[in-house]
Amino acid sequence: MTGLLANIDWGDIAAATRDTLAMLAGSLLLTIIIGLPLGVALFLTAPRQAWASRAVHGVLSVVVNVLRSLPFIILLIVLIPVTLALVGTSLGVVGAIVPLVAGAAPFFARLVETALREVDRTTIEAVLATGATTRDLVLRALLPEALPGIIAAATVTAIALVSYTAMAGAVGAGGLGDLAIRYGYQRFQTDVMVVTVVLLIALVQLLQMLGDRLVRRFSRR
Amino acid sequence: MIVLDGVHKRFGPGGAAALAGVDLRIARGEVFGIIGRSGAGKSTLVRLLNGLERPTGGRVVVDGTDVAALDAAGLRALRARVGMVFQSFGLLSSATAAANIALPLRVARLPAAAVAARVTELLGLVGLTDHADKYPAQLSGGQKQRVGIARALATRPEVLLCDEATSALDPETTREVLALIAALNRDLGLTIVLITHEIDVVRQVCDRVAVLATGRVVENGPVADVVLDPQHAETRALLADAGEAATTALRFAGEVVRFTMHGAEVAAPVISRVARATGTDISILDGRIGALRDTPYGQLTLGLAGGDVAAARALLAAHGRVA
Ligand SMILES: Nc1ncnc2c1ncn2[C@@H]1O[C@H](COP(=O)(O)OP(=O)(O)O)[C@@H](O)[C@H]1O
Ligand SMILES: [Mg+2]
């Protein structure tokens, strides 16, 4: 039968979708776990902040900028030895997570730093004036005040990760990107391409909607 | 309670001095005003008192402790004993009124039950019991500042610092918030340092006042002395800003005197008595009857003509100050 979706193997699609979601979930979680403290550190070491240090801020900044300036496809290849050393394989969902996090965490950290800078300076001083430690300041003031901004940052990062996972597919990570390249592009199965693209678009839409809803839920201004 | 000795503050090397040798003594239990124009160094001065800023010279002593010598832990302990209120409130927009007030108590690691009890008490003190669960965005300016005051008082400090606490509020709300501040001073014996650029604020609540101009104290004393008999041009200028200039006096063809009464004298029929006794006609060219905290005062610019002008001057001087 040469129907409209003749080349589609729904089992493959389901498996690829699962892989994409697994890569996204795993890498987003790790990105937040690493990127959030990194963003806080970038903020606190900036001039006039609690840990103001030109040296530390400078080093963190350079590391973040270097990782952000590499195109993700290059990062994928450059990091293969690191990935092998860390998780034993550079293939599949597990192998993809290292470069995904390396690409997304610095990006997320910068967005977190920007969100923290939006916190009203007087509010920070008022909290310090109560005798707060830096830890109190971060946990009780900076993060709660910046929460909508941080959620928006996580949303943008998650969407960037969706596109990264598709690229990671090209170097053996699996997922929808892999499917699109192997069948849709290399074997000219346009219907496979269309289905994967539609699924990726739906995923991005879903993430954006979820993010927007959460931002609204936590905005008190 | 608070002693400043030759305090200097310079922002960054080569920067202009925000404070250039300030000496001040603020007594326990008084409301001390610091007035000056924008950029005079008022905020810098008050921020030295809780270590938000460090002096580049001189000594800042609060309740016996040298603020500049404190380590981080010492500074935090001091800040629990010194509350601060800000012009733009500085409330957490992500926290309710109650949670904002609870912040210093949580920072002080009080048990949850004690925090809840104290917050309830503070909400009552500032008249916000019905607004406990509102977020700052749902409160008026006056209500926000009440939350700010309650937060500043949470840890039962001995000193309250107010940096332009009423400058963002309308006149009516300003009066209410100042009345609250005066009541806190009276009822809790709180020492209050109040920064403002409005002489009316000084009149309404302060016991003593220092006038700050470009990083120096140019005049300093009881409010009645400074407001009724200003010595420095800067003080006169601040009074003039509030509409105190006697311009009509310039057009009077006779002797012009500035007559100041303070206390019970204000209600006495001084002018008609003087006029009757001396046969001098008295014109009121400019004037103001008001109160310095709770004490009435009157300050009039009078034109004297005819009769025995010298006797009229002398008689006036028996009831107040003539200049
Ligand atoms: N953090 C800072 N960095 C550099 N200059 C500052 C800083 N804070 C205040 N200044 C300067 O110090 C002077 C006094 O400022 P401030 O104390 O805020 O005055 P006021 O509160 O009386 O308006 C101003 O010239 C201001 O520009
Ligand atoms: Mg100021």
C-alpha cells in the first residue's frame, strides 16, 4: 500500500519520541541542577554583590562564554572523549546527556544571572538589613523573587534542548532527530520527516505553554 | 546611642566624598532628623549605621559597638538590633505581608510558632491585621510602608532607621505613617533616625535635627532652634523650599520684624495687646502657626508703623523672640 503515511512505522516513532523525551528530561534536570547554582554564583560574584570578586566572576564568565560560543554540533564531537570517560559510551540517550548539559547549563546559568539582576536592589538591601546571611538572601529572597524569570529561563532552555537533542540524533543519540535524518533525509521518506517535525513542533508548543502557565502562576507583581 | 566621629565616606578611589567629616551624637529614645537636599549624603550616612556601607574614615559607634570593626557575624547581630525602613519599601513581591514581616524572624531562626505569634502581634501594631495574606502589589503605598515598618520592628530593635520613609507617599498617608513612627518612639522608647528632604517631616516628628549639605553637617540642634531660628544658609533654603520666605515684607513702608513664639504663648492675644499698649499699628505680612512635634509654635513677619515702635518691639520680645 502506497498511502499517505506509507513509510511510517509507528513503533519506531513511539520509541524515538520516548528517547527524545528521556534525553530532554534528563538533560533539563541536570542543566537546572548545574546551571542554577552557576547562575547564582555568577550573580553573587558580580561587583557590589555579596561575594563580589573580579577574579572568580571573570573565570566563571569565561568558562560560560566559551561553552556558549561553540556551536552545539561542534560541542557534541569535541566532548566525545569526556563523555566516554564520564558515562562509558558516547551513544544513545545516556551518551547524549553529557554534551546536552554542557551546551545548555551555561546558557541557563546566564539566563538565571539575568533574572537575578532584575530583583529590586532595595529589596536585597532590606533583606540584608534584617541580618540575613548570604544563604538566607539566596533562598528566601533572590530565588523566590526571581522565580518567574527562572521558570521562563528554564522554558527557553528546554526548547533549546529540544533542538539540541535533534542534532545529537545525528551523532547516534537516537530520538526524533535521528529518525528524521536517517529516514526523512537520507532515504527521502518525506512522510517520516513531516511526522517527526510535527511532533517536535508539538513538543515545543507544549513546553512553551507549560512554561507560560507556570510563570503566570508564580508572578505576584 | 549613636556616635559618629569624623566620618568620611568616599565611593571608589578618586571619587568625590559623599561624607566629609561628620560628627553626630544621637541620644537613646530620641527622634533624630537628618535633612538635606538630594545628593547631600543622607542615605550614605544612615547606611553606615547598620553597616550596609563602611566608612572610609572616622568611627561609627552604635549602642557601644564600632560598626566598622564588626566581622560578618557581628554585623548580622547588630542588624537584628537596628531596623531599617526604605523609601521604595524593599518588600519581597513574592511574599505576603505576613511573610514579609516574618522574614527577620526566620533569619533569626525563631521556631515557627514564635514567628506566627510575633507576626500576628506586629500586624496588629501597624493596623494591617486584615491584610496579612495580601501581596505587596495588592496593597496601597501607606500599607506597604506599614509592612516595611512591621518588618523593621520584628526583632524588637532598639534603633529604627528611616530613609525617606514617607517620600513616596501622599501628604495624608505621610501624616499617618509619621504619626505611627512618633507613636513607636513614645510607646516603645525606640531611638529613631529619620532621613528626609522635607522640613515638614522634621517639624512633625523630630526632637533634634542635623542639616546635611554636600557631606557635612552645617547645623545641628533641637528642632525648635533650627526651624525657628535657622543660622545657616542651607537651612534657610530648605525652609524656603517649604514656602517660608517672607516676600511681602519687602513692600512694607515701616519697620519689619520677625516674631517667633513657641509653646503656650501661641494662643495668647499678644499682637492686639501690644498694639493697644503702644499705639502701634501691626500688619501681619507673612506667617505660620503650626506644631513642632506636639508643641505649638508661631512665626510671623510683622510690619510695625506709628505709635511707639521701640516699645512695641520690646513688648513683643517679652512674649517671644524678635529678630
Ligand atoms: N554606591 C555609590 N557609588 C558611587 N557614588 C555613590 C554611591 N552611593 C551614593 N553615591 C554618591 O554619594 C553622594 C551622596 O549620595 P546619597 O547618600 O544617596 O545622597 P542623599 O540620600 O542625600 O540623596 C551622591 O553624590 C551620590 O552620587
Ligand atoms: Mg537618599
